[in-house]
Amino acid sequence: MMDEMTPRERIEAAIRCEKPDRVPMVPMMDFFCARQKGVTLEKFINDNDLGRELMLQIFDGYGGWDALFQSTTLNEFAFALTLPMRLKVPGRELPEDAVWQFEEIPVLDIEDYDVAVAQGYQALCARIFPRIRPHWQPQQFPELLNQWLGQAVKDTLICEARGLHSFTGVAISPPFDFFSMGRSLKEFTFDLYRRPEKVLAAMDAITPGLIETAIGGQMGMRQATQYGYMTNFIGATREAATFISPKVFEKYAWPFIKRIALALLDAGITPLFHFDSNWGPMLEFFKDLPKGKCVLELDGATDIFKAKAVLAGHMCLMGDVPASLLTLGTPEDVCNYVRKLCEVVGDGGGYILSTGCDTPVDAKPENVRAMLDAGREHGSYRH
């Protein structure tokens, strides 16, 4: 069948929890592209032009989809802007074709909570930047930032010239994730019990800076208006039920997630909750947000069918073809699962077909193709 809507119209209808002509598809792919094209991961993350071209080659070779998840490849500086964690990268601490690894070690001190309260998010980031990337000099930060912003804009405009939209742009992590990763899971858990008011005060203090970063105030990059990004990426995992109870979530996590989301909506930006791990017990909280304005992207650890039952008609769901299925399953397994996603989660609209987090670097190409083919075959609302 011929499409009745443009890719942007299709995605925007799904976000509004409406029923488009078919289920839109926006898989997340980066390292998979490098591996399929025989390029080492070291080259992929260090040569952004090469990375972009490899993503476009995979897009063309697999028949395309509705939007690129992001037009710029992930690199070390992008992670440094978002997550206060040490990172081992291929070609430096790791073999040239290894997947990068985060180190679960504290880079934030107890005193940094006080710095956050007194000086805010930007000052805290400047203070800890040399700790998370000790091989970079502090004076390099402005140059690295300008290089990254220039690359992001360049990649986005190149893709737009081909008629390819970028689903998401700038990324942030909520305060709970920021401090959990910066302090390490162990130390931050102790902090929640030993100094809860200090933690809450620090999370409250950095929230305005996170919002400003997401909107693009200090970066001069008015997201979702100037360059056409459809959403803002809010990545979280430490607030999930995998790690904390709903009671802890309600006190320490949800108020800040909600505050950020409402600020983005006020700025005309759609929040994309890229939430890994199990969020099942927390799903009811998302009903506090306006209807048809946000996207909840799940990675396979949350029961997406339960999420549909809870949030149907209220919030667009996205996901969640699991990494294990794409790596270890068969094309028939993948097809059957995608069909169920389209028929159940896609029922009535409000659904975007995607991978459960990223496409694994070692996913079987026949399984990735099966996912996309099944989405095209079973995603139509015009049967």
C-alpha cells in the first residue's frame, strides 16, 4: 500500500496517541552499523562523518524507516556531557573493536552535593569534568563542545537534505541518575539513607540547569524548533524498580522527572523517556503528565503489554524488540514478536516500533531485517 502520511506526520500522530496510517518505525542503531560494514568501533566513534555515512548506508540497505533515532553518532564527548562516569573506550583502554564500558566508581564526593546547592548544575559539571575525563584538559572543554555542536548540526542538516528527520537531539539524565552514576550505585544508595535531605537539596538545585541544557539555552541550540528534532532524550535506569521501590521513586525521582518534562512541554519540546530496566511498578505515575504529549521508550525489561494496558490513550509507547531476540533468535521469532507488538501495543495507535534500547552490535542482520519487514507488513491500520 502507498503511504498516506509523511514520516513526520505518522510519528507526530503516534505521539498524540492517535492512529496513523501505519505504525511508525524508529529503531536505534549505531555500533551495529559499524560491525556490519567492517569498520572498527574505534574508527566509528572517532570519525563522526564516517559514522554518519555508515548509518545512512544501513538505512538504505535495509529499506529505510520513518526517522533516524539520532543523526549524529554517539561519541565520548556526548557521554561526558550527559553521564558523570568514567568511560573505557575502544582503541585506548580497550581493544579497537570492543564495545565501550562504563566504570562504576565514584567521581563525585559528598562535598559535591554542597557545590550543587551553592553553585548549580553547570558549575558542578565544570568541577567534575577533569575527574571523568582525566585525559582531557579543562581548557579543552569549550573547543570540544563547539566541535560536538558543529558536528550535530552538520549531520542533522545533511540528513534533512535527504528527507530524513532526527527523532531526538540533546540528551540529559534526571537528577537521580546523575548522582547515582556520579557517586556510584553503592555510595549513592548509602547517601539516600545517611543524608537524604542533602541529596534532595542537590537534586533540586541541579534541575534548572538540566532543563536549560535540554532546551538548549546555554548551547545556543533551540531544540525541536531550530533544527527539527522531534523529541528531547531523557535517559534513565537507576530510578527503575530494578533498583528502588515505588516509595523511594515517589520521593526522590518522580518530582524531578515530572518537573523536567513539564518544563520541556512548556518550551514546545516533546520529552522522550528512554527508560531502561523494569519500570512496571512505576507506570501509574506517568498518568500525571498531560495526555498525548510524551513518549515512553522501553527496553524489554518492562512488560510493554502491561504498559499498554496502563497507559493506553494517554502516552505513546516505543520499543521494545529485545536485544536478546535480535542476537539469539530467528527471523521467525522476531517476526512473531513484532506482529504481537503491532497488534497489541499498536492497537488504536499511540505506538512507535523500535528496538529495546540499542540494536546490539552483534545482532544478526537477518533478524534486524525481519524486524523492519514485519513492521511494514503488520503495522498497517488499513487492513
